[in-house]
Amino acid sequence: MSQDSNSRSGLWPGLMSILAMLLIWTVASQLTDRPQTLPAPWQVAARIGHLAATGELWFNAGMTLMRVAASFALAMAIGLALGLLMGRSRRVDDWLNPGIIILLNVPALVVIVLSYIWVGLNETAAILAVALNKIPVVTVMIREGARALRPDLDEMASAFRMAPAARLRHVVLPQLAPQIAAAARAGISLIWKIVLVVEFLGRSNGVGFKIHLLFSSFDVTGVLAWALTFVAIMLAIDLFILRPWERRVNRWRQDAA
Amino acid sequence: MRLDLQAKSFAGKLILGPIEISVGRGERVAILGPSGIGKSTLLRILAGLDRNFQGRRDGDERLAMVFQEPVLLPWRDALANITIPTGCDRKTAIEWMGRAGLAGHEAKFPRQMSLGQQRRLALARAFAAGPDILLADEPYASLDAETATRMVSLTGELLDRSGAGLILVTHDPNEGAALEARALRLSGTPARLQKD
């Protein structure tokens, strides 16, 4: 209830702040003497319209989105499993922790380059490179949650001899929901940024590849058109998929209706 | 079910000495004693939750446990709190909720129920598992006197109906007497059982 009224009251300032940013952009674009370094918002909008009309937008945004989805799913699944194991077992944690810390600190670019060299310039390498960048972050977040799992529920599950799958689904995962949601939302934005780098370096389609081409011709209008479109897509995913899901899994926290 | 315990220690300290106990379907036993004596530890060994002891535990009876706290899944509604852990069908679960006086509360989440209702739900869950022996660890603690009395008589009714045996851990001899349970007293260090 309070969440609803919060989001409603936050809508107005949110819209105003976006309008203010558009205004500053417009003024700045009119003041610059070289229009190609900062095109006006309507020029970018026209380019987006043109890209959408030719179908180029949908194909490349679709390719990028597919890579985002694949590496997101891979990173969440592996990160969840590792985080659970490490949070539940001290020994596993001791063994795997150094690897996680190293992976956390290897620059994304190094992982991408090595992945392309070792696996090849293909889709597998691209998705693997992005997932590898994200796995340690998910692992660390889930591990914190797994360390704080309630022992009384664990004992109840043992006393009633619940099957491992039912335990995972009804006892363990609901307790990790806040960490999973946080990892998912932090992850999706990190992942799409890395996907663009991966495409920039070694793919022949997708938003990152298009930006690569536009960069060689210093086409700022095009770069902004692609970037803003994809930001809008990712915001829509957050707003219409991740947030409603989060609300649904948190329904039980509400007090007596 | 039979337990032949030689010794149980925690961190090198001997808690429980030699204890022999056997309970079957229809039999009711109350384990009495002051707090901290090892009653809950003994119950956990009987329940098979603690296997780190010297001795033998035999028997393949179906057990169900009622804990000191209700220990419900807060993210599942009342009905699912019975069907998920016990694996029983919805119809059975609704029947046991009705017997526990919880008819009409099926769709509520545990947070939306009073502590008394949550405890009755935990009791209904234990019976829905269809146990041969019900294990209960101070199930009436932290309830007001009136609610506790009603819960004790509810437990008695449900035991009569299902024919299950009972091992009740409590500090209150009256609870055991009200359920017509054979009283066993834990005392001494390390603790051993004495017939009352």
C-alpha cells in the first residue's frame, strides 16, 4: 500500500527531472558550434524513428537482448548455486573464495579478450565472457543471504522429511528472495553494459556492433539513438518484469489486510 | 520406537547419561524436568534430528514434530503450510485445519494470524503428516493459561482421533497429566530418566 503511494508521488518529480535534462540537452546542442558533436534531441528522435522503420533497430536490439538474457540466466543460475554452496558450507567457502575474489577484480575487458582468444570469436565466447563478469557478484550477494538462512525452518524441513527439491523451492529460495532480486536488478544493468563491449570487440550484429561502426564515422546522432533506445528497453524490463515480480514474491510480508 | 542412549555430550561436556525409552502407537509419555536439563536434546535425538550421540535408535514409525515456536513458512499461506511440508492433499489439510479450529483461515499468511492460531496450525500440520508418534517440545509455552488449556485438550482430542502416540517435553507436570501421559523425569548430571 505504502509502496504504491510512494511510486505515485515519485512520478511527478521523476517526469520533471527528465524534462529538465531534455531542456539542458536542447540548450547545449543549440550553443555548440559543431552540431555533429552534440545533435539536438529531435535529430536523435528522428534517427530512432528511421532505424525503427527500416527494421534495423529491432534486429540488432533483439540480438543484444538475446545475449543479455542468455548471460543473465547463466550468471544467475551459476551464481545462485555457488552462493548457496559457499554460504552453507564453511569448507567450500574457504576453497572457492580466493577464486571469487580474483574474478571480482579481473577487469571485464581482460575476461572478454581472453574468452575470445581461448574460445574463439563466436556467440559462446561472448555470452561466457559476460556471464563470467557477473557470476562472482551474484555469488557474493547470494552467499550473504545463504549464511543467514533460518535454522529453525531447516530443522522443520528435516523433521517432516521434505524432499530436496521442495526444500529448495519452498524453504530456501523464498528466504533468498531479497538477495536474488537485488542481484537481478544490479545484474541486468551491469550485464547489458558489458554485452555492448563484447559486441563492440567481436560480434557482427547487436547494439554494440552498431556503435562500433558509428564510432568510426564519428556519428554522435547514431550513437545516442542506439544508446537511448536500449536504455529505454532495459528500463521497461525493470519496470514491467523485475518490479512486479519483486512485489509478488514479497506479498507475504504484508500484515493483516 | 526405541532409544538406547549411552551418552550425549556437547563440546566435551556430558549432558545426558544412559537412558532407555520406548514408545509405540497409542502410548503417551511426558518427559519432565527443569529447563536446561537436556529435555529438548533428548527429543531431538528421538526425532532423528540429532544423530551425534552414543547409543542406538530403532524404529520406523512415522514421526511428526511440534516445535517450541510454530516454525511456519511465512511466505506460504496456512493451507500450503500444511500441504508442502507433509505432502498431504488439500482435502486432508482442510480437514485438519477444521479440527484445529482454523476453518476459514486457509488463505491467510502466518503473519496475519495470532500466535495461538499459528500454534494450532503447527499442531494441525503435525497431525496432517499422519504420524504414528507425535513429538512435541514445550508446545504450550508462551501461551496464556486459557489458550494453553484449550490447546492441551485439543491435542488430546486429536490424539484420540488419530490413535497416535505422544512424546511430550514439558516443565509443567499438569500438561502431561491432562493428556494422561506416563510421566518420566529427567534429573541429575548427566541427566537420567526417573519414573515419577
